[in-house]
Amino acid sequence: MELTLPERRIKIIKSTEDRTLGTFSEEVFKECLDNGDVLLSFQEIERAFRANPNYEFLHGAQDHLSIHFRDIHSCQEIRFSAAD
């Protein structure tokens, strides 16, 4: 009997933290097929958030395998990271 394992996709997790309210949430933002798809998705997310003047860029995927932004009005922090 042949054992077939289900395909494991890499998830991009979006974490949102509001230190003034004391709240933290996580959700699956996107599922990717492979590492190349993850890096491409990170580039798209980073480009979109950097283009928005409401967000301050804290660090990108070249520093860590995550992207980190802060909303300059609410001080809410948004982080995108990869998990399998």
C-alpha cells in the first residue's frame, strides 16, 4: 500500500499588535506553494505597505524572514511571517 502525504503549503501569517489596547491577533494571510512563492509574496506585501504613507517600515524580508510595519496614526504593529 502506497502512503500519500498531503501537500504542505507554506503559510504567511499576519500578526497585528496594538500595545495601547493590549490586543494581539493572528490570521493566515496567504498560503504559498514553495519558498519562491513566499519571497515573491513578501516583495508584493512590502511594496504595497511602503507605498502607503500611513505605515512606517520597520524591517523587511532581507533582514529577517518577516516584514514589519507600524501604523503611524494608531501605532498598531503589523508583521507578516512565514510558517509551515
